[in-house]
Amino acid sequence: MARLEELQQLWRSQPQPAAAAVDSHGMKGALRRFARRQNLIYSLKAVVVVWLVWLCLSLAGPSALAVLGAAMLLGGALTVLITDWRSQLGIARLDFTRPSAGFVDSVLERLRDPNALFRRLFWPQMIPICVGINLLFAAHSIAVHLAATLGPFAGYAVGMKLRSKRYAAEYRPLVERLTAMKMALEEQSQ
């Protein structure tokens, strides 16, 4: 019996592993870096969109239909960009000063599928873009109209491929940090 009590005493005297600390300050810094990168990427995208619209307008000529088409194309493209940009920055603006497991779960859900909002709003936002492109090239052949209409959809497919690669580089480290934070929060609550 003395041996059992000695083992119990040894067991109780073992240092307990401390629960992992929740690094909300580090997470906030990581999200700030994420936001800066998103701002740079979307600013460059906006410059490219404006340049492409200017290029298309200069190729089409200064007719009233071309100007209307360029305005619709620019408005539609900037609407797509701003909508997507805001959803990405919404992730970066989250407040991690007092995180909870439920809060971290909701952030993880947003990060695991960052394109959900973009996919849902993409199709209605493509209407002014396709109409604008077709008005820009109103005097051209049917083949040009077909290529101009299918162009944004091909761009969408290429963009989703690039986005999946960017996801691996940008989102996965955030997801891993948040998963560790969630586990630490769950340990602290137990």
C-alpha cells in the first residue's frame, strides 16, 4: 500500500502541462499583414481593369455605344472587385482581443471558403460586364462578340486557379494559427 501512495504522490508532483496561451496579438499582426497584401493585390487589379477598359475603348473608337459600353464594363468590373475586396478585408478587420471558440470557428469557416461570396455574386455581376463588352465592340463580327462574351468567364476560371494557389500561400497559415488558437481556447475552457 505504501508503494501505491508513493506512486500517487509522484503522480501529483509531476508538473502539469500548461494550456497553450492564446496569441491574439500575434493573430492580429498576421491579419494586418494579410490585409496589407490584399490591399496591394486589389489595387493592382483595379489599375489593370482601368487600363484594359481604356485599351478596349481606344481600340473600339469614340462612338456613343463604345463609351456607354466602357462605362458599363468599368462599373461592373469595379463592382466585382470592390465586393470581393471588401469580403477579404472583412476577414482582416476581425477583432481578436477577446476570442472565443465560437468566434474562432466562424472565422475558420470564412477562411476555409473565401470564395463563397464571390461565387454567389459573380453571375449577376457578369451581366453589365458582358453587355458593356458587347456594346464596346458593337460594330464587329459575331465571332468578336462571342469571344468578348466568353472572355470574362475564361478570366473567372483562370482567376479561380490563381486564387487556389494564393490560398495555399496566404490562407493556410492563418487557418493553422486559428486552429491552434481554437484548441487552446477549448483547453482553457475545460
